[in-house]
Amino acid sequence: MSVFHGKNISVSIFGQSHSEAIGVVIEGLPSGITINEDSIKTFMKRRAASSSAFSTQRKEGDEPVFISGVLNGKTTGAAVCVVIYNKDQRSKDYSALFYTPRPGHADYTARIKYCGFEDTRGGGAFSGRMTAPLCIAGAIAKDYLEEKGVTIGSHILSVSDISEERFDSVNVSAEELKKVTSKPFGTVSDEKGRAMLEKIAEARNDCDSLGGVIECAAVGVPAGYGGEIFDGIESTLAKLVFSVPAVKGFEIGAGFDSTKLCGSENNDPFYYDENGVVKTFTNNHGGILGGMTSGMPIIFRAAIKPTPSIAKTQKTVNLETKENTEIEIKGRHDSCIVPRALPVMESCLALAVLDELIK
Amino acid sequence: MSVFHGKNISVSIFGQSHSEAIGVVIEGLPSGITINEDSIKTFMKRRAASSSAFSTQRKEGDEPVFISGVLNGKTTGAAVCVVIYNKDQRSKDYSALFYTPRPGHADYTARIKYCGFEDTRGGGAFSGRMTAPLCIAGAIAKDYLEEKGVTIGSHILSVSDISEERFDSVNVSAEELKKVTSKPFGTVSDEKGRAMLEKIAEARNDCDSLGGVIECAAVGVPAGYGGEIFDGIESTLAKLVFSVPAVKGFEIGAGFDSTKLCGSENNDPFYYDENGVVKTFTNNHGGILGGMTSGMPIIFRAAIKPTPSIAKTQKTVNLETKENTEIEIKGRHDSCIVPRALPVMESCLALAVLDELIK
Amino acid sequence: MSVFHGKNISVSIFGQSHSEAIGVVIEGLPSGITINEDSIKTFMKRRAASSSAFSTQRKEGDEPVFISGVLNGKTTGAAVCVVIYNKDQRSKDYSALFYTPRPGHADYTARIKYCGFEDTRGGGAFSGRMTAPLCIAGAIAKDYLEEKGVTIGSHILSVSDISEERFDSVNVSAEELKKVTSKPFGTVSDEKGRAMLEKIAEARNDCDSLGGVIECAAVGVPAGYGGEIFDGIESTLAKLVFSVPAVKGFEIGAGFDSTKLCGSENNDPFYYDENGVVKTFTNNHGGILGGMTSGMPIIFRAAIKPTPSIAKTQKTVNLETKENTEIEIKGRHDSCIVPRALPVMESCLALAVLDELIK
Amino acid sequence: MSVFHGKNISVSIFGQSHSEAIGVVIEGLPSGITINEDSIKTFMKRRAASSSAFSTQRKEGDEPVFISGVLNGKTTGAAVCVVIYNKDQRSKDYSALFYTPRPGHADYTARIKYCGFEDTRGGGAFSGRMTAPLCIAGAIAKDYLEEKGVTIGSHILSVSDISEERFDSVNVSAEELKKVTSKPFGTVSDEKGRAMLEKIAEARNDCDSLGGVIECAAVGVPAGYGGEIFDGIESTLAKLVFSVPAVKGFEIGAGFDSTKLCGSENNDPFYYDENGVVKTFTNNHGGILGGMTSGMPIIFRAAIKPTPSIAKTQKTVNLETKENTEIEIKGRHDSCIVPRALPVMESCLALAVLDELIK
């Protein structure tokens, strides 16, 4: 079941790349939450394809249509359903894939699980396109949190071997987060951004693709949210992040680097700041201690693998003839999905935090 | 709520470090599963403290007592409850911590969440000791899976900056996994193991602690288990792994490294092996594609931060006087919990796989 | 959250009486289930308004549109979303109700819960119209079960003080169930049906309304499904039945009557029938013993209160002026919803049984 | 799985009649709730066997032992686990039942579901004894609600054909509820109580048993709790009530009687009382309208079937020899469990209300 059952909200995503529509049902939102359709569309545009170097040529309108749960721009308290009608479907592109699973895709594993009944057109229910409904939920959550003083943002930390600096995990500000999320290419450093774009263009010329790392942060989350063991906010967040196709790694705060520090280096000592607020000098814990928020910025990084759809010829099998064969994937594909995954990662964080804060 | 609600099983963990007992209720296990108490105890011993260089001096008997759900060595189909009575509690050690939260621990965040009603003795519900009931559930799951042809094992990939080689993600065998899990110190290479132990001893002498990375694998999992989006097996696994205190990072297959590969390198091409089984030449996907198992070994790595309890003096706050202060943590603590976390990581993987396979 | 989380399926209903659409997302259906749109439409028609004596004059097309999860007439295994676009909305009818809650409706309680943000048009998310998406899910479940040898049907046991005979709880057959569900007015006895229709017409002339009791049965359900305590199939069924507006009572087997029997009368003795199948001589248990199916017909009855929307003047309050006042409800309303509730009750039973059988 | 997953709490019950212990894990309780062990024990005594005419001769100590989640008489916020050690087990009484299922019990259905691995001793996980842990959770909930101004109580409305008057559904008071729950035999009318006791004694002399109806009420529940469709508080309540063995019917407010009223009689008109509170003149809705509380008393009735264990010889089957046979049930059994079921019904109501109010 592709339902996320949070503590307070439930998010159900439906649709396939080439079905009538894709969409989301969000249950548990309080009544009276402002739904700013402009803000949602702006957010969705960051995920949608554009004409730039890194993105697919398929034009995804991604126009969210509110079906239920909203009246006069406010949530009614009933289930919110939003759909995006699929318009630009070229199903013929995909017919051959039924027997020759694409490496790095869900074609083969879905065939086994769903016994050939699965919808393979355009990746079906496994398409990256399914992150669009997730972003609708994320946009609603993010807007709500912003009203409550919580700002969420992200940047492209790296593409292939080109990386820029991490956020300052102690001092990262709402302004910084807003600034980087409003940029056409989501790096803090324009220079690094240009280098990444060049690298992506190169990969495209090579009929190949690239991956990268996204760093995402939330500032303004109060201390004391989350819980112990299975109830930890990082458990929820990790579940959400790994529900996004192409994510292969996830770390909080200092993450894997913390394994190379001594305890005395990695522990973040507490102090009272000038306003009497408890803070930590460092933020290796990434804003979460023992599954609960500490009041420090929440910081996580996610590894996005290179787009599996590449134009290069690849080895695969023919499931009908039971023979080894080759495949050439045609059609429209991103040579790097990292830039478009930024709002998706923000959506995961927004939903994890919203789920705690609306209690 | 510290309940894991899987697709088919539900695991509820209860207890505090110094309560009457700690324990676990596992619901949804089929009837007739063999409960091998010896095997469970052997598994638990790997998690329990020993007298070696890296572990706490507290003697945790960790004797599992079956309360319900098992009759004549088989599950009855009703809820399985197992407890471990807490015997060796020195509660006085912890009384001062109520006002001076330990850096890197849940003391402060729990105070905010639970308003001072939380049990701080020995870390309460946030203690690493709470992984013992998780291991009971894991041991049952692991034994069951072994009967079904699935073997799970793990090794210490690194402690601080000393690391050994990763498992061969394509060819890792059940035998290899069994061999390394039966070793007193869980490295494949004895030489690397000795180096790690020395490093840990050093840290202990410095009143400090170390972290490390654990690599965990499952072989023999059939293809086609899991599901899309929130239903992916890596989502479930990530949730479980991050429910373990001290985990700060998690990656599947090539993980963060995959972000430095091209798509043509990272994609794992399919082929038919001599037995007509679909396999992949490489295993950068770590046995999971699109949220579903591929039949290749499942491989993940988890980053374990250095033990937060260290003997060195640390800065902290006094929550009563609202002043900055210092803390010296006394008592019995591991200078590196990585070795004891091996069965815990295996438990997470066993539970995630069991939850899929018993359907 | 209006999500039903079963053991294997999840059903999420969304929409309001006057929103863009109403609909349902069903997760967890296996791939390859036949979706017979004609059969679904036939089933939906039983719930929809017709021109007969008992029903509303509002013409509810109730045309189900499949959005996702179905390909070539079979489920793909992904979430199935089906919507009904709302066409015939006369929102102006309802504007006054915002301040004068209708007796017997959710107007007042929703006002308190949702603070005035709720959608009051046509009863909003509390409208009986929301049973249409439930029936879509029910129709799919019922068709699937029929293929597996399970037949579900129901009849109008009573309207007001006119009642017909109960099903023979031991011998009720699939044929009988199919016959009564195909009748234009769902009584076994045509004579009793006519008497009920007359009584309903009378109530309508009096600007009043009537309730009644529905009896619903499933034959062919194998023994051994369900579970103990919270896991019992009657717990699931009761939850589903009470999620339907207007239901005020529910009983299984002999139900309330069993309280007047001695144990020796109420207990259903077991015997082997000529085919070696274990059966019971009587069926006071209604096919469920200890939360699990016994193989005997499952029988339940549900009490449906008289339609709360009546044309008679009624006392109520004005929530703005804080004064007592009166209300006259205009518009189109059923004087008895019992006939239209038949497929709704069947849907509840079908979903409860499906949820067990698809494991 | 015998887990109740509420909106805010989760209740997991474990144990068998003759296992080491039975118990309950309650997750989601806020920290700081007072745990009054005396009050809990008093409540438990109402459920436990006494030496009176109606009850079993088995002496169930039912001593609750707190394992976790409580410190200094207050909840810590972590999972609360409470067990009752089973002491007085005479397992030999039950050995023969493995092959000859008792009519009216779960023996046969459990055999099919659990394939012979189930624990049949004393009814195993299906025993009425499993309501003891439910009552522990209920007692905690009831005490908490009492502090919040919500009082819950119940009375024996009928035993067999002897019944007393229903609560006044509009005016029933906290005092009345407290009074009747403190009586040794839970009827409002002592005369009716005596008649019921005589009838029960008669049944016992006949080697037979009786059932009855319990009416349960909550006063002081504020308006606006619950939700629509699957989220209705009566859905939750119905699920809980039917999780109790022996319950065969459930109705809210006027229940089945409402089907004989006209809409104009059944609708409860609103008015402002002298304090400006919205009330209804009548309470046929039983305190719940559209799934949400109205502020009026919540009233429900549950049908409890006659105890299935009777000393009379009964027909049954031998599952080993596959022949029809007879059974005589020996041992200690209540001839009427209705009196002992009163606190169980109150527990269901308390948990359903608590689950809403602690949000």
C-alpha cells in the first residue's frame, strides 16, 4: 500500500505515469489551514521539467486540481484530494519495455511482484512522476509550517564529483534557505552551480546521466517533538525520504562523518544563549537527539543515484524468450534529476515535521 | 508510540533501563514458527555486555522470559510477549542528570517533550538497552528466515578511521555471513579487527569513545517483495534502522558512492545465469529496485555515532538554575558500541524481510 | 482521518456533497483482480436515486471514473482511485444551514469540531452521498469474492413496524441472496415490500420519514479467517458498518435475542455433514465464533434511523444570534433511505471479508 | 494482530489463560497522567470472580504489576506495560478439548486458523480472561477522564427476560453512574437485581447459563470530538466493544428502536439551555451525531450472549476421528458473565473517549 500513516496525518498517493491522473489524498489536516494555490504552483514548478540543460523535454503541466477538502481557500478538515490530469502521454514509447526490463528501473521487480498486470507505460506507478503528488502534499505542509515559523529549504550539495559547501549546521537561517530555494539552479554558489551544469551537459552528450547529494534543512522547529524508538522523527523522515525513487542514502547531522569523530568531538555541548534558550555549540546531531527535536536546525542529506534512463545501449534480459539481450532507451529523460528532487526532499521534511506539529 | 506497524507484523517495545523489566510484544507472527530459545540467547549474547575491551562493565543478563504466544516451542499465533527482567540497576548513578542533560543524549529533548515526567534513570526509555527487546524480535525473525533459506549477517566495516573491505555485494554467501557473525569481534579480517580493538582501547584510555559503520546483508531473499513509494522495503528498513539510538546514516547498495558514478556505471545490467535465474552483473542497487527485492543480496550500511557517554568533562546547562555548567559522566559505559550493534542491525533487516515474506 | 486501515487493504474516502468530485482510493488490492465496470455500475444503481416512491428527486449520476490502478480491466496492484464527478449541485439550497443546524444531522457537531471551516453545502463530508465511493470499493470487493465462491446479499428486514422474515441463518443460499438483491425493492416477500412502500408514501405525505432494519449475509466464507480480540472480523465489520451515516445498531447472528436464550439454546452444536464438513445445527453465532469465521453463513443486521431531513418544521438554535429558533428543510430528500442502504451494508461486509481473504 | 490502533493511543493485549502472564502495552498516553493503583484494583475487582451466585469459582487474583512507563505514580510518556501473572492454572481440565471443540467457543475456529498450534488451555488467547488487561487500560483511561470531568458508568439492563429501566438518556448524571458502579450487583433497582440473581441461580441449577444486556454511559464529554466516516467515534467504540468475547449486539442512543420512530420523533431538536449551552430535548442520537460527540450523554447498549461453557451435555465433533460426538464441560464457569462484563464495557467507552480527548 502506498499510504504514509503518520501520527496525525495520512498521505495516500495514487496514479501511474500514463493513467487518467495522478494524485494524493491527505487526511488529518486541521480545518482552517490556508491553501495558497499560487505558492503550491510555484513549488511544483521547481519539480516540473523546464527547458534547461538538465531536464526532460516532456512538458509536465503538473497543474494541481483540488477535488475536495478545501473551501474558500481553507481546509475544511475533511480529506484533501488533489489530482494532476495526465495530458502528454506517449504510451507507444514504452510498449517494448514489457519484456526487456530497463536496468536500474523497477520494471523487473514489478513484473515479479505484480505478475505482468502492472502498468509499465512510462514507469507506471514507479515513475519519478509520482513525486508530483508528494510535492503537492509537501507544498501544503511547507506553507503551513512557514506560518508557524518553520522554514524549510535545500540545496544541491553535489553533482557527481563537484560539490559545494554544506549549510552551516548551527547558523543556517530562514533567509538563506529561502534564497537558495528561489534560485533557478539550487546551489548556494553560482560558480559551483555552473560547473555542475556543465558536467550535466557533458553527461547528456555522452548519452549518460549523473547523480548527486541534496542537503535539506528546517529552521525554527521547536524542541521536544518526535519520540523514542520507532516513534523518532528521523525514523519517519527516513521512511519518507526512501519512498522517493532514486534515493540510495540518507544521513542526519554529521551522518557518516560522525563515525570518524571521537565522542568528545561529536557530542554537541549545551549552553544557554543570550535569550535563555538552550542551544548546542555544534550541531553534529542535526537537530534530532534520541528521536526528538532539539530546537537546533534539522539537517539531512540524501544520495540521489544517476538517472537510470540513459540513451546508451545496455545489457538486459528478454523475459519472454528467456535470453540475454540489449536495450536502447529512447524518449525524453533527465540526465540528472537532482535539481528537480530538491522540492521532493523538502516535501519529505515538511511532512515529517507537520505530522508532529499539528498534534 | 514506540510501535512498529509493518504490513503483517506489529512490534511494540516497552520498558526503561531501570524499570521492572523491558520487553517486546510481537503480533502477527504465523502459528507454528519454531522458537529456538538457545538460538535466541546466542544471538542476544552478541548484543549483551561482555568483559572485553569495548564493552560496558554492567552485566546485562538479558535473559529472555517468554510470557505468551509460545507453546511447546512453537508460536501459537497469538501475540508473543517476551520480557527481560532488570536486575542490575544502580539508579543512584543517574539522579543528578535530571537537571544537567548529557550532551549527545536524549535527556534534554525528553525533558521538553515529557515535561519532567520522563524516567531519566539509566537513559530510561531512550537507553541503548532498549535494543535488547528489538533483538529478541530480530532473533525470532532471523531464525524463521534461515528456515526459509534467507541468511542475514553483518560485519564491522569501520571503527573510526580504520576500515575493512566491504562484502562482495554480488557474491556474498550465506556461509560468509554465518562465519563473520559467529566471531567474537565481528570483522572479516582479524588483522583489521585487532587494529580496531586497539583503537577502541586507546579511546577508552583517553576517556573518550568511537563510532563506526556496520554493513549488513541478506542473501536468499526472493525477488518481488516490497512495493512502490511508501510501501518500499527500503522505507521500512530505514524506519527500523533509524529507530535504533546512535544511528546517524543509512545507505543501500552503492549508497552515497552511487552519486559519483555515471548512470552507465551505476545501472546494474540484467542477465540470465546458468540456472535461468535473472541476476545483475553488479549490485549497486543493493538488492532493492523501485522498493522491491530483486533477488540479489540486500546490502545496507549504517553509521553509528561514537558513544555519547564519555568520562571527559563536558559543557552543558543546568535546567534548574538556568546556567551554563559542566558535567562528568560516571559509571559503566562502552567506549564503542559498534560491535554490540551488529545483531541490532541484523534484527532490523530480519524484521523488514520477515514482514514481507510471511504474507 | 476517514481512512479504513484493514489488515491487507486501506480504503480512503474523500469529497463533499458539493465538491468537484467524491471518490475513493483503495490500496492493497492484489494485481490481476477483474474490474467489471458494468457490474459496478449495476451495483451503484441500487444505491443511486431513482424515481420511485422512497427516493430523493436529486438525480445522482454516480458515474464511476477510474483514475488509476486498473489496466485492461484488471487491477495493476497499484492504488485504485475512482471518482464520481459532482454535477447536479444546487448549493444555494444549503446556505442558510450554516447558522441553524438541522436536528439529526452533523451540522452542529461539525461546526464545533471544524470551527466553521467545514463545508456545509449538501451535508458536506457528512452527506449520505459519501456512501457512493464506499459502494465502489464494495462492488469491487463483492465481484472478487463472488469469483472466490463467496456471495453477499441483503434484504430489507423492516421499515418502521412492518417486517418480513429473517433469512434462514443456516440454509440461506447464494441463489436466494442473488435473487433478493436483484429486485427493485429489496424484500423477499413482495407483499411485505408493498406494505413498506405504502408506509413510506404515507410518511412522505406527512412530511416525515422512516427508518428500518437491514439484514445482510455472506455465504461461502471459509472457516478460520479473522482473529482474536481487536483482530476479530466482527470488530472490523462493526467499525465499517458504523462508519455509514444513519446506522444506530448492529448485531451478529442472534444478536440481542441471544440474551434471552439459555446457553444450551444459544450454543450452536457442531456436527459433520455428509461431505465431512464441520457445520453447526443452528447459527446463533452468525458465522463468527471468537472473532473467526466458522464456515457457516455470516449474518448481521443493522438499524438505520429515519432520514433526518424532513419537511416538517423543527426546533433548533441559531448559532449566530444564540437564540432558539425553528427550521424548515426544503429540497430533495428520501423519506426512507433503507432501500438505498442495502448495497452500502453489502459493501461493508464485502470489504471486511475481502480484507481477510486476500492475505 | 490484537492491537487496537486508535488515533492517539495504541493498545496491545497479550497472553493466554494459562500462559506465564497476561498483560497490556498502552502506547501514546501523555506523560504526567496519574496512575492510582488502588482505583485500578477496585475497578479490576468488579471484573474478577467473587464468591457470589453468578461467578466462577476460579479465584483470579488479577493483581496488576506495572512493568514500565510509570514513575512515582505518574506516566512517564513511554509505553505503559502492565501484567497479571497467572497463578491458579489447572491446565489438566482442558486437555481433552483439543479434539472436541466446545459449542459457542473459539476452539473450532482457532483450530482452523492456527492449524493446531493454538493454546487451548483455558480458552487460550480467546478466553474471557483476556478482558482483564483490557480493564487495566480502561481503568487508567477512566481515572484520567474523571479528572477531566468525564464520568463513565454502566448497569445491567437485563438478564434473560428480566430487565430494568434504561438510563434517562437526557438527564443521567455523574452521581447516578458512580452510584450504580459501586454496587455489588450492578442494577439501579435492587428488586430487579434480586430477580436477576434468582434467575441466574436457577440457570446454574439447570447446568445452564444466561446472557443479558449492558447499558453504558458517559457524561461530561464535550461536543466536537470524533470525525466523519471511518473516523467516527461510534466506529471506534463499536470496534472495541466487539473485540470483547460474547458481545453479539451493539446500539447507540435509541438504536434498533429508532427504526420504529418517524423522523420527526427520532430527530433530537436543539435548544439553548439557561447557561447558553446547546443541548437536545431528547437524546435518541445517544450523544453522537455524524460520528462526532454532541455534548449530550453518550449511551450505548451491548448484548452479551449466555456463557458458552455449560455443564449440560452438548453435541459436538471429534476432529481426530472425524465423528460426531458429545461433550461435557467440567470445571469452574460463570452461569452469567453479564455482571463481570460491566467494567469491560466501561473500559471500551473510556478508551474510545480517551483516544479522542488526549489529542
